[in-house]
Amino acid sequence: MPYYSPHKFRHGHATYSISKAVTVADLKAISQNLMHSNLSITDGVYAVLSENELSERIGKLGDIKPESNEEIIHQLENILQMLKK
């Protein structure tokens, strides 16, 4: 098995986790797990999109289903709870 530095595993964990994140709370949890002082560090280092991924995501923007009012309210309540901590 080839050698991989611990940094490679950390980077793999971070990029995989970010790709599976659905909410801002998910991204915040990933950032805290990486022990970053703020989300912008995690975003700047690990969330850089390749040209292909950027094109694919931009192309899918119109395919996103609108959320129900109940889902939006639930997400806002979760954000408010996080901010209170």
C-alpha cells in the first residue's frame, strides 16, 4: 500500500464531508471538527471547486425544488439555536 501523509487523509476527510454537506450547520460542524477558527478557513482551503464541478453545479441550479415553508422555518429555527450557543 502506498504511503499517504496524515495531511492527505485530513484533506480527503474534509473534501468528502463538504461534498456531503446539505446545510450551513453541516459545514460549520465540519469546520469545527477540523478545528478551524471560522468557516471561511475551511471554505478557502477545502471547498475550491474544479472547473467541471463548477459548470455542473451551475447547470443544475434550475433543477432545485423549492422548499416548503415548514422546511424553511425549521432551518431558520436551527440557525437561531446555533447562534444562541
